[in-house]
Amino acid sequence: MKKKDIFLVGGILILALLCWLVPKGLRLVDENKETELKITVAGEVYGTYSLEKNQVIKIQDTNVCEIKDGKVKMTEASCPDHVCIRQGTIDAPGETVVCLPNKVVLEIVSKDGEEDGLDAVVK
């Protein structure tokens, strides 16, 4: 093996390691903060729900979401594409599931109302 090949293989291994480690370290929210689910329909708050209690929530006549083991997912939707169902589960402040046709937003928020994560201004 040539010296260039060793550097290339080493670089690839370092890049792969960084790609695996960096997303795990980017979760900049306090994992110990108490969170809850806020549901909005057409921009109006439909309700807030504890993530500590497993439950199924019917949202008007259009959607159904489920809270299970501290995670939230959309399980039913009357929209034609079901993108909201395929979004999977959310459990950290700032994460959302959106059903655009039905104007339903599921959002994980802090109970204390403080914003989590980073804010940025882009010019």
C-alpha cells in the first residue's frame, strides 16, 4: 500500500466516524426538561398534552395522533398523501409533524415555555 492510499483510507474512516458522531452531539436541548405536545389546527391551539401519559388523540374529524412511551406520531389522516404519517415519531422540543392539507401541526414544546436549541439570524 502506498502512503497516499493509507491517507485516503484513514480520511474516509475519520469522515465516517464524524458523520456518525456529529448528529448525536448536535442535540443541543436539555434532555431533562419537561416537555408536552401542542396541537394546532389552522393556527389555533387545539390542545396541549403530557408526553408522560400514553393516549390516542382524535383531532377533529381529520387526524389521529398517538402518544406512547414519550413519543408522538400521527397514526391516521384524511389527507390524500399521508406524508404526516410517514414522518415518524417526535420527542424533542422543536420537532414537529405537519399535516398540511388538514392544517394540523403536532409540536413538542417545553412546559416552562422557554425556547430550546439555537436561534440564528441569517442575512
